[in-house]
Amino acid sequence: MQCAKGHFKRMYQILSNRMSWQLYRVSLIAVITAFLSACGGEIPPHMRPISNGAMHLLGEKGMSAQSPIFIRVFKRESELEVWKEREDGHFYHFKTYPICNWSGKLGPKMRVGDKQSPEGFYQVTKRQLNPKSKFHLSFNLGFPNAYDRAHRRSGKYLMVHGNCRSAGCYAMTDALVEEIYALARESFAGGQQAIQVHAYPFRMTAGNLRKHRGNKWYPFWRGLKEGYDHFEKTRQPANVAVCNKRYMLNVKFINSGLGVDPKGPCPAYEKMPQKYWAGTTGTMVSDVRMIKVRGTKRRFKNGKLIAYSSPDAVGYGLFKTPTFSFGSSGSFSSDRSDEFSKSSLGLAE
């Protein structure tokens, strides 16, 4: 860093005078990256800039690096979507990323130790970003939320993180979690207070839901579908509240100055007007091109690899029977016996 000290000072002055804050910030990160590389240094993962390719795609799609983002997670498909807000106030698809690994089965997380990945409506604030995660990078989903607590669900440290290992989290590859982390970081820098993350068991189409009519979680999933449908129609995340132990979406409570009790009866409310998305009206050509990142998807049950797909698999996106051993024994154990804090390790409970 010392070898570039003078250059940093001069570059700071130039960028401060000639560029908007957003362009200045992105450019400064790129400059620091270049100087550290020249000096033999290494940029920490949490400080690495959004890649040139991703920046180009943002521009192509009419998006800003610091505009708000919205995230959707689909367990069955092992996919995580990132959407970005444009100037019209609606969110547009940026990329779909493969989830390398998640644990448990379809259904919500209920208690500490069940190794279930959560389902529901969550919020991520800037303080939930973890640049020191033992699983490369991570951000805490905020489980349990008000709905989970009202139903006495327990657990903590439920993350989206790297390292492709899960004990209740949604695990990405290190490279992909770096990009998602950078997108979140820049959105917070742009003023976004909280990122909504909606975690679903599967894509909540009417047909998919009918296939699970006999599942004990069918009533719960019907409630989640309301949030899914709202976004599909409006391209805006639903406003989420909890009362009477259920999600209430897009409502305005009347005379609720003392707050709303997630376990108590719902106060009087009125439905908020919805701003439907115009769809093809004013749609950019790039909106039609849905970018799906290729990558590995793995599934474990009781510590054993039971399903696997890769970019080279026939019919990528659908699981196939693995033809290799994972590790020396072909199994993976998520139990840890060390004395380090589970929070710092990124392990879920």
C-alpha cells in the first residue's frame, strides 16, 4: 500500500472533483484494486469491486450499482435470484445464481439443530453482513423473524454464505457469494435500509402448489404464495407485517401507534393500493434475457450426498445421481467440535 500512497491521494482529488458519488465510489474501488495488485497486495473478499462483467450487465439492463436489490430463494430449484430496482420503482431481474448446497427438506425451520434451511419473508440490514465469516463471506437472514417467534421457532446464524457447506444455511460457491455480497454492499452504500429476502420451498405457481396439496405445510405455503404472486404482478416486494400469528401483506393498520403484536389479534387495517407492473410497456430488450449463472448444485441428507448437478450435467437444473465420492468417505458431516463461536464460523443452529 505504501508504494501507491501518493497516487491514491492524487486519484482521490481527481475523482472527488469530477465524478458523482456513485461513479466515484465504484471507480475508487477499482483504482485501489489495481494499485494493490501492482504492489503485490490482495483485496479482502468483502472489499472486492463488482466485476467488470456484472457492471456491464447492470448498464445493459438500465440498473445502478447502488440501487436497491431484492432477493428470492427457491429450495427445490436450488436457485437464488437477485432483482434490482430501476427508476420506475419496479424491480427487474439481474441474475439467477445456483445454490451450491442447502440442508433439510421442503418446509420451514422449526427448532435449533433440525438443520432446516428457513422459509418465509426476511430482511437483511447492513449490520447483518459478515465480512469475517469462516465460510468466505455471509449475510444473516434474520431468522427467527416475528412470524417464526410467534410460532416458537428457534435457531440462529441462518445465513447465505460461501464454501458450499450447509447445516441450515443457503451455501453458494465462494465466487458467487462474493458477487452477491458486493451487490448488497453497494445497495446499502446507495441508501437502502433493508434488503428483503423471500425464501420459498419452490416456485410458487398454482400448478406447483397443487402438487403439494397433501403436505402438512400446504396452509403455510399458501400464505407464502401471496407474497410470490404480489411480486409477479407488481415487480415490487410486498410490505410484510405479522399479527394473529400470520403474515399480513400490503396492509396499513389503523390506529396502531402502540405497535402490532405478532401473537395478538390484528388491529383494524386497510389494504394498500398496488401498482401493477406494465410488463411489455417500456420493457427493454435486455429484460427478456434472463441471466442464469451456471454452477454446481449439491444436496445432502443425514450428511450424505444424495443429489448433484453441474454445468456439464445433461438437463442442467435437474438433479442427477452422483457418480463420484465427495471427500474421502463420500459423506459430509456438518457437526463441529471446536470451541470457536458459531456466529464467527457462520454455522447455523
